[in-house]
Amino acid sequence: MTATERPRRPVPARARKPLYVAVAVIAVVLGAAHVLAWQATEVSPGALVDGWRGMARFLGEALPPDLDWDEVVQPGLEACLTTLAIGLLGTTLSVPGALVLAVLGTRGRHPVVYQLSRSVMSFLRAVPDVVFALVFVTAVGLGPFAGVLALVCHNVGVMGKLWSEAVDEIDSGPADALRVSGAGAVQVLANAVLPAVVPSLVGLLLYRFDVNVRSSLVLGLVGAGGVEFLINQSIQLFEFDQMATYILMVLVLVVAVDLLSAAVRRRLSD
Amino acid sequence: MTTSLDSGLSVRGLRKSYGGRTVLAGVDFAVAAGELVVLLGTNGSGKSTALRCVIGLTEPDGGEITLRGKSLKGLSGTELARSRRTAAMVFQQIHLVRRRSALDNVCAGGLAGLPLSRSLAPALFPRELREHAMACLDRVGLADRAHDRAGRLSGGQQQRVAVARALCQGAKVLLADEPVSALDPAAATQVMALLAELAHRDGLAVAAVLHQPELARRHADRVLGLLGGEIRLSCRGTTLSDSDIEALYAPDRVEEA
Ligand SMILES: Nc1ncnc2c1ncn2[C@@H]1O[C@H](COP(=O)(O)OP(=O)(O)OP(=O)(O)O)[C@@H](O)[C@H]1O
Ligand SMILES: [Mg+2]
């Protein structure tokens, strides 16, 4: 056996002992947190087992999906387009705001400007888009427009933060090199900073488009229109087979957008 | 090529400290047009700081810098910028825009002379600049790689593109901070030979920081050694001795002996 022939040396004692106590405390705290969470969410495997009949009936009614063209599929497709449109505008219209906040929120700005822009972005991120949607519904009424406004608000915060971090991460070397050659600030921006950051900014933009299409589905639930609005409606009318059709459509939509944005991002990051 | 101080670089009494720790305690040196001077010194001896003060990336605490016979003292704004533009710098990390072509990177050296409207994207660069950049690329032996992305070139080729960018800037004084530290011996020799040629044939004043005494011996007209914030060694490249190097890199050991 080679194992016995391999050279060996005793392992010297470590100067610092592993923190057994700390590990034990963390384990106990984590365990307690899970017990409390279990109780707080009323987890009950028994209820799930006892209720299987209800689930089966529900799924039985949902299958097969209702593929009636005029009644279900065509309105579903139109609603999918609305959903896509909300996601698209919600992303595109947030670009100017995100850009301004991102530029103001990069390191090297005046501390007050930096903190202010960071706070605005944090606030916009902290408020869920559904809340923005409810607020805008009171202003412009139920419909897709409220959804677009909600997505724009939330997305300005998220994308601004992602973008400012991307700008902070780039190497300042090429910019320094051009600055010492006598190039002006705008020339440096156009010829050193932008070429370095644009690919990652576009990548993040596509990622947000992907997320926003999925968020616009949720916004349908608060009356912002789109295919999720139809899903909600069919549930209320107990038309579970129609609901199944819409869910399939959502699935295809989400996967398609995901594939598209992933493909473009791969091309960009070569 | 005759060497002339009036058209080179001269540094007098350059001082710089960081948080009370003195890095440069009155550095004096000169680089004449037509000569290649190599700066040696241990890690942290202040070689980069000295070059960065000359080029304007670091603000010195005191001292006088003269470029092509013109003192930078008292200059400010555009006048200072115009005088500084006669000096260019290449870096160990090369600092090219990797996604742009070699030619576009070289063109970027000439941005300072362009109106804003012609400088926002490579497609807007004037033909005259592109052709001048092409000549600079040819000067460093890379005319055939003009349209290759900078990031696709080898380290040695990238460093030569960076030198071409400095040429495109019209620099008469070329500073190089460890230009060959990341290159293999063959590429390092090639870049050092290029720097020497730019000094001897084109009459540039070239100052290069190196960590390889061998390369200094082979290519430098003069060698300067930085130690304790001052220039402690100054000799011709060919006369650089082992004891000089010993004294520069391990002063404690020499004193103890
Ligand atoms: N921005 C800075 N802030 C604080 N200290 C600095 C700064 N830049 C350089 N220093 C210090 O100044 C000293 C000289 O640094 P410098 O980079 O000039 O050395 P060097 O001779 O180029 O060394 P190396 O051979 O490692 O490149 C070092 O001790 C370094 O820590
Ligand atoms: Mg250095």
C-alpha cells in the first residue's frame, strides 16, 4: 500500500484554538430560530396529507388546460404582450433616473451628494413595486400604466445601485493614462470609462428587464393589467382550466425572456 | 544623437511625504533628450512616486520640475496642462482599453488636440489622427495588428501599443514605470530595445523604472539608484557594478559587513 509509504509529518498545534463555544452558540441560536419560525408559520405536515383530496380535485379541474382560441388563448396572448410591454417600458424609462443616481452615487463624489443619492436609491429599493403600484393606481386608475410607473420607481433604485457599483469596480488605470496625456474629463469618460463599463451596464440592464417582466406579472394582481390579471380573474370565477392555460403562457414567456437576456449577456462578456 | 538637457527633463529637490512618512526627501536628477536613464531602487523606495509627481498623478510637497527647459513652477490650468503634455507615461499594468483596437488605443493619445465633437468615439477621430497613429504603431513594429483588440495582444505587444500611444501624444519625454515587469525575457528585451531606440534615434528623453539590474546594464545610458528618499547612485549603465547593486538593495548588510 502506498498510503503507508508516503512521507508524513506531525501537524503542529495551532496557535489559535477553533472557537468551539462560538460554533455551539451559533448552532443553538440557528436551531431556536427555526423552531420559532416553524411555529410562526403554522407548519403542519398533517394538514397537507389530510388535504390531498382537495389538491387533487383542484388539479383535476385545471387539467387539461382550456385551449379555446377566442375565449382563452387569444386574450391570453394579448395580455402576455401587455405584460411584456410593461416590463419593457418599466426598464427603459428608468434608465435616465438610474443613470443620474448611479453617477452621483459613485465613490469620489462629494460626501453629501454621495450619501443623498445612496439614500434615495435605498428608499426606492426598500419600497416594494406592489406598493408603488397601489399608489399609482389611486392616481391614474387601474391599468398597465400604473404598472409601468411602479416598475420605473422601483427599478431606478435597484439599477442605479447596481450601476454605481459596476462603475466603482472598474480599473481607473486607463482613465489615468488618458488624463495625464492631457485629455479632458469628457474625453476620458468617452474613451476610457465608458468602453470599460458599458458592457456590464448593458448586462445589468438586460438582467433587470428579465426581472421586470416577472415583476409585471405580480403587478397584474393589483389591477395593473397583463396576463396575471387574467389568472386572478379565472381563479375568482373558478375557471381553473383557463388558469392552467395562462400559467403555461407565463411559463413560456418567462423562460423565453430569460434565455434571450442570458444569450445577449453571454455575448457581451467575452 | 547629441544629448541636450534643455529639451529633456530635470527634477530639483523633489519632496513628498505620506502622513508624516517621508518618501522623497529632495530628489535631484536630469534626463537629457537622446538618453535612456534607468531608475533602480527597492520596493517602496519612491520610484513610482517620483515619476507620478513629474506626470501629475501625484501632487509633490515641494521641488521643481522642468520639462524641455520650461519650469512647471507657477504654471496652472491650461498652461500647466500644455507643458505637461510633452511628457507621457507608460505603466506596468499597461492600462489600455482592452475592448478597443490597438489603433483606437493609440489614437487616444492624441485626444488633447481634438475638439470635443471629434473625440467622443473612435468613429469620429479625424483621418489625420488615425494616420498619425498608424505611423506610431508602425514605429513600434505593430502596424499589422492595428485592428486587433488590445486585450487579444500579448503582454509585450500591449506594452508596445502603450508606447505608441505615448508617441501619438507627441511626447518628447517618456516615463516608464516598470514597463517590462510583467513580460517574459524576450518581450522585455524587445521593449527595452525600443525605449533605447526612441532615445537614441528619435531623440526622446526616456526615464524607466526597472527591477532588473541586468536590463539596466544592457540598455541604460545612465543608471540612478533611489535609496532613503534620495538619489544615492549615479553611474553609466555599462559601469554598474555588483557592489553598487548590493548597496542599493541591501544597505544594512553592506553596512554590517
Ligand atoms: N497614495 C499613497 N498613500 C500613502 N502612501 C503611499 C501612496 N503611494 C505610495 N505610498 C507609499 O510611498 C512609498 C513609496 O511608494 P512607491 O510606489 O513610490 O515605491 P516604488 O519605489 O515604486 O516601489 P515598487 O518597486 O514596489 O513599485 C511606499 O512606502 C508607499 O507605501
Ligand atoms: Mg512602483
